[in-house]
Amino acid sequence: MKKIKLFTCLFLLWGISNYAQKKNFEVTSPNGELKVSINLGDKIYYSILAGN
């Protein structure tokens, strides 16, 4: 279930990025244990941090 939510979140960020000027995005879970960073440059780079 968590993978589906993460995929949905990444897909929404990708869609928003088509309209945004900003090239870097960060999303953090409400409890702060999961953080997703997306960098849109010549390619799409992402990182997922869980816990510490």
C-alpha cells in the first residue's frame, strides 16, 4: 500500500512539474520519516529517504 501511495505522489509531482518553474521538489510524510526529493534537470533524478 505504501508503494502505491509513493507512486501516486511521484506521478502527481511529475504532472505538476510540467506547469511549474521550479526544478526541485521535496515531499515529506506527516510524521517526517519518509522524504522524497525530485530534481528535474537534463534527466529526472529522485531520492527517497526513510528513517534516519
